[in-house]
Amino acid sequence: MDIAEIKAYLSKESGLTVVSTTQSDGRVLSSVVNCGVINHPIEGTPCVAFVSAKRAARLVHIRRGSEVTVAIRRGWSWISATGPVDLIGTDDLPDGIDAERLRLLFREIFQAAGGTHEDYEEFDRAMANEGRVVVLVKPERILGNSH
């Protein structure tokens, strides 16, 4: 299985997935997000991407070193990807990513997850005002039972 299969799974419906991180006490925290497959904006390799609320517990876990597992189910078939994560946000701007590139990256991920918007300027304002953070999962292990 590879990331092309993840992209195919995500395109079958919405980009809804279950995202899991590991808490400091070893318990797993899972939540539902919209995600898509894009090329990593720095490394250029395909990754699973989603946008997170600034205060989401998952970001605390990721900053502490938790890997992320993204699981997608379509009927009785499923696929998951697990790997390390890069974060990009106003407080996490790496070299080569400025505010304009971040603005476009939010749009790219939203569209890769199947989203459309009637007013992208309003979308841009909301992402900035809410302090959203880009989460880029670099799959090292992909599992599933796709049919």
C-alpha cells in the first residue's frame, strides 16, 4: 500500500478521517478531521495534511514528539498511515515558508480535502484569526484492507 491509495480513499467521499496521537500518559487520543494528500511544501514528498485548531490537544502531543496515525474507512475497507509530523503555523514558520505561503497552504489543504468556499478571502481571514496550524503527516507505515 502507498500514499496514492490514501489519496484514492480520501477522494471517494469527503476527506473525513480519524486522527490519533499519543498522550503523555500513553493513552491514545482520537478525533475526526478533514484531510487530503499534498506534496510537503519544503521536502516535496507526498504527505497527508490537515489543518488543526491552535489549541487542539493533538498539537500538544505532536510537539511533545507523538507520531500521528490517520485512519480512513470506506464501507468495510480501511487504510491508515502513521508517521512523524511537521507543523507549520504563524508560531511555527520554518525557513522558506512566509505568511503568504502559509495562506496558500491552508487553501491547498482545504481543497485537497474536498473543500470548496464561496469567499476565499473570508476563509483566509478565518484561518489567520483562529491561528490555525498545518499538520503534515509523513507516512512511514501504511496499512489496510482495501478492496
